Amino acid sequence: MKKQFLIVSGVTFAVFFTEALVHYNYGILESKNLPFKWSNFTVPTGKSLLKLVSIVLVASTVSGVLIEKVEKQYN
């Protein structure tokens, strides 16, 4: 079951992190009144990146725990 938890949490992290990067860029571009284009896409650095990764890691772990509990209840 631990392998499945890692897979679920890992996939969730990848999806959430991608979404977080899109929202990060959307916010920056919207505040500058620029159109959303992939050529304007940036990845935060330093502490901003660490904060983003931390938030997504916590959310992914919570998601993995909840999915595991739901699966146990219905199996």
C-alpha cells in the first residue's frame, strides 16, 4: 500500500505543481495587463519556489492520505 500512496501523491504533486505554476504566471501577467502566452511563462526562484513546492507538497500529501482512507473504506 505504501507504493500506491507514493504513486498517488507523486502524480498529485505533478498535477498540482503544474497548476500552481500556471496560476503563478497568470497572476503575474494579469497584474501587468499582459496576455497569457507560453513565451511569457516563468518559474519562480529561490524562496518563492521553495514556498510553492512546500504548499504543493503538503496539498499532495493530504490528497494522498485522503485517497488512501477512502480506498480502505470502500475495499
